[in-house]
Amino acid sequence: MAGTYAGLVSSPLGKKLAVQLGLPRPAQLRRYAVGAPLVDGPVLVGGLGEAPVGSRVRALLAAEAIDTVAEVTAGERVGAVVADLTAISTLDELDVLRTLVAPAVKGLKPSGRVIVVGRDHRTAASPAQAAARRALEGFTRSLGKELRAGSTANLLLVEEGADANADAALRFLLSGRSAYVDAQVVRVGPGSPTEPASWARPLDGKVAVVTGAARGIGAAIADVLARDGAAVVCVDIPAAGDALTRTANRVGGTALQLDVTSAEAGERILEHANSRHGGLDIVVHNAGITRDKLLANMDEGRWGSVIDVNLGAILRMNQTLLGSGGLRDGGHVVLVSSIAGIAGNRGQTNYATSKAGVIGLVEALAADSGLRRRGVTVNAVAPGFIETEMTAKVPFATREVGRLLNSLNQGGLPLDVAETIAWFSQDANAGVSGNVVRVCGQSLLGA
């Protein structure tokens, strides 16, 4: 945790005052550590009918030596709740959410997890079933605002016939990797997942390219991809050469200095990946800039540079990186959007425009028949308030408010964004494509 307010309410006197006045107190979030258990405590697993995804959860947890329970008795504590409502068809069945989840919420351990599992309402067999399926999203988002002590709630929508593809998403949402992912909808569809030899190193043997890798979120992405086993090509502008070299050396990767807006950027990245590492499996488009100004005062340079770096460069590089001889079949593309691209932000019309365009690009590429035939997944993260050098320069009052305007009452870390990107990059996650996951602690801004 960071911030003046967080420090104040964490002190003995501040904690007492916060309790008396009903002020929010940021909790220490449970984040992933190699060797740590997937979940802290037993997991309540229940649902409707056969609950096929629930059955997979039990098997998954049994392999991790984690106990599951069918109900929570008074005084019992659980680390997570998984409610499988894939079979829901009537409004009356929504009451399972109350009878199953409510008792467990009272006994949820700090940084606990609630996962609701359903099907997409757009494939429902009747209007009543569509209403019941869609209602799960409202429940999950509201529950995320009620949970305390760093706990989160998320909705997993699994396509009919794709239950076997949900394991990697379930692992992510149960684990500390998803610490700052709250009240999100993750969709799992068709694909051919490959389980890694080790879940501690799910990217072993993979080659990843990360643009904007010199510092901040980009450096954290390189760190996590390398930790998970990937060889990382760290890309950034020549002016950031020293910091880029430090990142590359730290992760045991290679550094490539270039401007992503240059016409030959895609070719240079691909040539470097092929010659130094033998191929390319993961592309993370992280490089981006801000040039903030109210639209009434926005000049052509500020507008054009942001659109070109944040969006135009991606389109140009993808012509090479996703073309013949580029990204290998079964590869993964991850883009970095922003909650500004979803909710907008004053003084950032250029930035929000570019980041909304990133979301449109993800949707188009995920639906591309050629990429689908090759098994390539395309997803995006949309960070909220993340503690970086950039946010440290935000005026004090704005910065403190930004940290608190989410259900977890704190800013996220670059690590949180990186964990989500690393999860998108797993071959075990081949059934997840076309998703835009907000890493924002359920920011109160936007959807």
C-alpha cells in the first residue's frame, strides 16, 4: 500500500479513528509468491444441478491439496467461494446466490475470492434464462463493493462445451495473481489449452516481446514473464537505453532500442526475436504516452503523437508480427488499454481515444478467422490507478482520491497489471480471447 491516507489509517491512532468514523481502511492484498498455496484455506464449492465447472474446481483443488466444502457452518472460515450457476434457467434459481454465498461471505478470510460461474446470456434458450444469466453480472459487481479486507468477486462466463478450458482462468481468479482484479467478467470459449509441466513456470520455453519495457509497468511485465519462464525481448526508445539495459539484464533477456512508431519497427522486432531467441510466441504492446490537454487547447502535435504511439504503431507492427513468419501458431497477443478508454478522463481526449481504439482492435483481432485458425489469442488489460512514476507526479489531493476510488481502497501495483498479462500469455489459457480485463480494484469510474 502507498499514500498518506493509507499510512494514517494504518497507525494505531488512525486505525482507531477510522473504525469510529467508519472510514475505509486499505487492506494488505494477498499477492502471488512462488511456492505459496493457490488459496488460503478451504474453498466452498456449490451451485445448481451437476455444476460441471464446480466439479473441475474440486479436482483442481484436490491436486493442490486444498480442501473443499459443500457448506459453511457458523464460525467456519473459508479462503474462497465458487458458485457454479451454469445451469441456471429461471429467476427463482437466483436465490442460490443468497443461500450459498451469503453465509460464506461472513466467514471469508482476508483477501478471499468469490467466483460466480455462468453462461453468456446471449446464447440463452429463453428470455427468462437470458434474464437469469445476465443477472449474475449485477450480483457479482455489487458483491465486489460489499466485500472487505482485500477480498474480490469476479464472474466467469464459460461457453457451452468449453468447461475443460476454464482451469487456467479459475487458477488465476483464485490465486494472488488476481489481487487487483475485482468485479470483472472473464469469458472462456473454444480453444486447445495445453497444461504446463509446472504451474510455477507456465511460460517455460516461450519467447516474449514487451514494448515500453524500460521502466514502470513495462519493466514489471518483463519481470513477471521471465519469472514464469519466458525469454524476454525488452523494447524501448534509445533515450531510455540505460534503464532498458538494466531491465533486460535483470530478467536475463535481451534489449532492443527502437522507436515503435518507425516504419521498420515490426521487422526489427521480429528479426531480433528470430535471430537471438529462435522465434516469437508472445507479443505485449505496452508502449504508450500521454500528452494531456483540454480538447479546446489541444494542438495537432499532442493529438497526433498520442494516437500514433498508442494505436497506430500497434497496427503497423502487427502487419509484420502477426503475418507469415511472425508470431508462432498458438501464440498470444496482449495489449494495454486503460480505464480512460472505457470511462473517459478530463483532459485526456487524445489518450482515451487511443485506448478505446485498442479495445476495438482487440475485438477485431480476436474475431479474425485467420488468427483463430492458428490458435492465436488476443486480449487486453485496462489498468486503473497504478502506483508508477507517472501517478506519483499527479497533484497530492487528486492522487489520494484516485487511490481510494475503488472497492479495494488503494492503488494497484505495476505487478498487478503484469500478472494479468502473464496469465493471458499462457497456453493453458487458449480458450480466453477477446477479453478486456480491468486491473483497477473495481474502480468507481466507468463500468
